[in-house]
Amino acid sequence: MILIDIKTAIAERIKSIGGIVIASEVKEGFAKPAYFIDILPADIETQNVFYELATVNVEIRYIPLLETSEACIIVSQTLKEMFADPLKVDDRYLNAEGLTFEMDASALILNFNITFMQNTNATLPEYEKMQDIKISEELRTDGVTTNSN
């Protein structure tokens, strides 16, 4: 499923800078500093019967070792640079769009969207196979060909 693949690609990118990614379900007892990743479908726009344009919202929550705004400012710059490059997900390269940062009492929160085209579950109808058609042509005496079917 593409949402899980996107989440995995984001987690791998964060791990590449030495970050620790924690499962979103864990609320207490985790090592700091830590990153939490949530991804949710935001919008699906039908393009035609076979394709749709999907947008997902990504939220990355960074919990610093020490709850200081300086640590969050440094990490915000790192995250901004990290998601400036397209994200490789399977055979695609996806862009993070509309990065926004905010801070709550103890964490830095990054939100952005990823938009991509995906197949719908539509299938082509199956038609009965056409039989061989035999066309016989006769030449009239006036030189005109006629079809005798």
C-alpha cells in the first residue's frame, strides 16, 4: 500500500541523519530525541475512470532531548533541507509540498502534503470475442464491386 511505503521512505530518510523514529502508538517511555510520523489520506480527486489524484498529509513530530526552542530551530532547518529533495517511494519520486512548522509545549511539528497519481480499481469490461467474418465480393458486369453479405 502506497501510504505505508511513503511512511517507510520518510522513516528511512530520518534514520539516515541519525534520527530515532518511534511508532506513533508509543506515548511514553521512549528515548529522546525522537521522531513520530503520522500519515493520513487528505484528498482524492478522480481524473478519469482509471486514475485518481491522491493527496496525503504527513505530520512529523520531533521531541528534542532537552525541551528548548534552539534544538527545534536547528532540527527545523535540517528537516526543511531533507524534504527539499524528492522522496523515492518504490518506482516514483514524490515531492513534499507546503512545509509548515509549528511548536507546541515540548515538540516541533512539521506538516506537508504529498500528491501522486494512482490507479483506481476500475477494470475494462470483457466483450465476447468476434468471430471470423467472411466477406465475398462479386464483380458486376458494369465494373462495380458488391458485397453479398
